[in-house]
Amino acid sequence: VRVFMGGAAIFAQKRVGFGGRTFVCYKFRTMPVDGEAVLRRHLAADADAAEEWRKTRKLRNDPRVGCLGNILRKSSLHELPQLINVLRGDMSLVGPRPVVPEEIERYGRHAQACFRARPGLTGLWRVSGRNRATYAARIARDLYYARHWSLWLDLALLIKTIPAVTSFDQTS
């Protein structure tokens, strides 16, 4: 990772979790150190990409993610360091997505309901249209999970995660 993208192999980013508290979320780096500048330039030059980013906060063809980054993301291996977050109690194996602070405003009146559950390594968002879904749909899935949590739901989502991850399909 360090050879292909520079910087530390582990990427640390502030995320919002249980109770609305921030924590440092760990992942393997999949983008270059100057990824935010690359994104800004790309969005300024490509109106379609800017609209896609506005709707989903994701890009199907993200210029920041190279070959190694794509492999790590499609296999979900880039999220393995989040096991540290699980051990520390910041995250759970199953739960809503851990969001960056800048995204909280998109949750509107639903933010507090979503933050009643610890964010998870996997969740309803991962097994049902992960990158194809609009941002509003992802929030709705987080809200559903937080309001309908059960041990059975967690077990079902863990089981459904296996084919979602092993298919190496970033859209699952």
C-alpha cells in the first residue's frame, strides 16, 4: 500500500458512532495522500461526476482509487483494520455505516435514531445495494436497522455478508 499510494498503510479518519460520539476509524489506504485534492479537481472538471457525488457521496469511477485500491475495496479487505475498532468498542460487527462528520446533516431528524446503534463492519447497507443506492436509501437502511435491531437480524446480515463480500462486486 505504501509503495503504490504513499503515506501510511493504515488510513485513520474521524467517524461518528454510537451516541453521536466521534472516534477514529481505521482502514487500509486505498487512495493517495492527496486524494481530496484529486477529488476536488475531478468534480470541478466533470459535471456528471459532481452530480453523482452530490447524490451518493460515491463515484463509480473514482479517480482517486488505483488498481490496488480497487482490489482492496472490491474484496472489502481495506476494512479489516476496523476489527481494531470493534475490539475497542467503537464499532460492532453489524450496524449502521460509520459516517464522517460532514455527512451528519444529510441524516436530518433521523441522525439521533441512527446513532443509537454502534456502527458496524457490515450491515443492511452492505448486503443491499451498497454503492448503487442513493444516499437517502443508505440512510433509510441505517434507520431501519437502528429501529429494528435484533440478534436474528444481526445473524441474517452476517450470513448475507459472506456472498456480498466474496462476490468482489463493489455494488453489492
